[in-house]
Amino acid sequence: MENSWQIVRRYSDFDLLNNSLQISALSLPLPPKKLIGNMEREFIAERQKGLQSYLDVITTNHILSNCELVKKFLDPNNYSVNYTEIALQHVSMFFRSEPKWEVVEPLKDIGWRIRKKYFLMKIKNQPKERLMLSWADLGPDKFLSDKELQCAVKLLSACSHPYIYKVTFATANESSALVIRPFNEKGTLKDLIYKAKPKEPFLKKYCNPKKIQGLELQQIKTFGRQILEVLKFLHEKGFPYGHLHSANVMLDGDACKLLDLENALLGLPSFYRSYFSQFRKINTLESIDVHCFGHLLYEMTYGRPPDSIPVDSFPPAPSLSVVSVLESILSCDAMKNGMPTVSRLLQMPLFSDVLLTNSEKPQFKIPTKLREALKIAKECIEKRLTEEQKLIHQHRRLTRAQSHHGSEEEKKRRKILARKKSKRSTFESGEEHSAKYSNSNNSGSGASSPLTSPSSPTPPSTAGASSIPPPPPLPPPAAPPPPPNTDVPMQPDPRPAVSTSRGALLSSIQRFQKGTLKKTETCDHSAPRIS
């Protein structure tokens, strides 16, 4: 299979993508078209930089980077399936067994998930009542067995809590799940913050709001307290969630009610996973819920999500108590030290004085076997997150090291060190050569004695020198020579006999005196004899 990074994209592909993303009302920096001179080398290099900058802007935008258009553009092989058709097939099969339901219209792209589709529904004998059906494929964190999943999903319709949105019907099979809820014309908490219409596409509603304005302080306090109460309830029940964000909180009168409890059961990834997977201290579903609550509180306060995580400094807020809570969740210290608990947040001044008037008694009975299965599934989800965080941490360290070694300053530093090392090694090799030369002269072997110094003393030979007469004695020296340095190791001569013999022979030749030879008489018998 061809990898996504091997896909060749033309400018026309970028142009089509940009036209499709105009629904977001964002100003995206796509380089303009050029008809003449578009094959010049300088222009091609400049165009590549411009298109890369365009992709950088898209992929750093949290909403755009998760949308189906961008996923298919970057990785068409892994995102080639038409999930709308698959959802329609599953919904049609469902209607065969449940004929009382009827589809009014598909709610196209109202959510951010690629593998989750929505339909507006009605009951045939109650045509005025509107419901919303959501179909979702199973995700990578699905660790329940098919039987356990079906049991857990069906329990959702029996759950009763003042701050959990009611489920009318829920079912699951080996590949997907289907949930029906009442349709709320007011929409979600995110629709309230962004002043959006619930049926509009996700990109259009939330990418570039016309007016950025947070909620009033009393709304922040009340909604925050209600959400924390339901999170505490789920944590005590051992029911995993991990999918809190403002579009998963339904507004029902003056109350905020949690949506999509089935997401964790189906193993779907969290909306904020790309954020908390960067921080190894956020490694449990409880700490994930608290981290996601920090995003939600920031959005309620300032009318927009934070630009980056962690947040270095917070803008002015309606109350210092709001900033205090945000700092405990989204600051650099919080990312290093870990998230506070839900109980700790409920005790903070922002929420501790909020009075909740709803008297509905929560009910959510989970069988013992299923509770144990949920506990194991929760541990598996957390383990996979920890492994992913470890890989991200290793990749980040490697990237930093490569960036450091590839920087201009580091290259210059390495060049300077290389020059110094080269000079030092040249100097040391010169010193070593001089030391060897000096030691050879002082070793007494005579192997490296210069030939131009006939008066230098030569020690007697140790091998092969008995046939050569010794030289005449020299006059006594003026002063005794210094003792040899025993600390310096002597280099053994691999050919001592040959070198000593040669030195003695040369010395003998230099001191040869013709007068010392004895006279001899020769008898020449080589002349011919005549008999």
C-alpha cells in the first residue's frame, strides 16, 4: 500500500481542498495561481514553500485537522471509505426490525467525527416529535467483548441523572452502535457560546465565529458545577467517559446534560486526545476528564478555545476564582505535576457556593460482571494511552536532537572543535615523533646515529661483532653523562644484531690506519711454465 507521504499532490488538488474549506470562513494562505513562468526553478521552490505553509496552517487548526476533507487529502488510502453509505446501510437494517421509526433527513456534517453520522428521526405514530439518531463505528480503544458491549450500551437507556441527557434507545453489534435521543432545538453548550444553529455543519458553526464572547459569571459557575457533579458520579460508578467538550453538553432549560456516554464503550478517540497525549501526567480517564473540563471552562470564560496548551498567561476573566481554576488545570505547572481531582475542583471558591436545585435522584445500576469488565477495559485504555505518550516523548526528543545538530550554530561549533582537534592531534603526533627520535638516540643501540658524526661513541656489539677489531680508546669525558631516564619506555629495536654490526663496521672503517698493516710476501705461481 502506498504511504500518505508518497502521494503526489498538484496545485489543482490544493485549490479544490481550499474551495471545500471555504465553509469554515477562515482566511487560508493558499498561494495564488500563476499561468506564465510557472516552470521556473525559483518559482517552483517558492511555490513549494507556500504550499507547505498552507498545510501547516491547516494541520495546526484543531478543527480543520480533524475534518474528513483534510484527512482524505493527506491520506486518501486510509480514508477512502464512504461512511455515510455504511451508516445508511446499518440504519436501514435497523428499521427492518424496528418499523416504528422513520428517517426525516440526514444531519450532514453536524459533528466532527468521520466515522459517526447523524439523522433526524421521528416516530410514525408521533410525527411532531423529533429525535436524533447517531451511528458510530467501533474505535481503537474498544476492549469490551461483543456481548459486554451490547449489555453496556443497552444500559444507557436505563440511566437516570439530572445532568445526563436521556437516551431513548441504544443497541450495538460486532461492528458499530446506534443510539437515539430526543432532538433539542436549542442545541449544545457550544452552540450557545458560538451563537450557532444546531443543524449547521461543524466547520461552519465553530471554526470562525462572528462574535467572540464568553458566558456570564453565574452561568460559568452553575454549568461548571453541574458538569463536575456528573463527572464525579460517573467516576464513583466506575464508568469510563473521557469525552467531555462543549459540543457534548446539551442545554436543557437551565441545566447542562452530558451526551455520548457510549463513546468510551465503543473505543472512540477523544476530541482533545492530541492535547493530553503530549503530557505523561495525564494518564487516567479521571485526569482526562479534568483536563477536558479545563478546555471547556476556558471556552465558557473567553468564548473561544485556548491557542495552545499549556497556557502561559490567562487574559482577564470575570473573576479571579475562574483564573485560579484554569491555572490548576491548564498551566505549565499543572502539566508537570498532574491534574487536580474532581472533588478538589468542587471545593474551590468558584464552585463551592453554587446551590443546585434539581432534586432528581440519580439511578445507574451496573451489574457486577459488567462493572469488572468496564474496569479492565478502562485499564487497557489507559495503558494504550501511556504507550502512545511514551512514543510521542521519544519522537519529540529525537526531533529536538536532530534539530539541534542541524542548526547553524551547532554546525559552526562542530567545525571549530574539529579544527582544534586536528591541530591538537598534529601537535601530539609531532611530539611523539620527536620523543621517539630522542629516545632512539639515547637508547645506546646506535641504530639511528647520524653518519656525519664519526667521533660519536659506539658501544660494543652484542652479536656478530667478534670478528671486527675494537676501535682505539677515546680520551676521558669532561663530566660523567646523566643517568638514563627509566620513566620513559624504550622502544625495542626489531633488528638489534644487524644495526649494531653495521655501526661497528662503519666506525672501524672510519678509524682504519694503513700503517698498522703487516708487510707480506707473495709467491706468484700464475706464470706459465716451459718444460
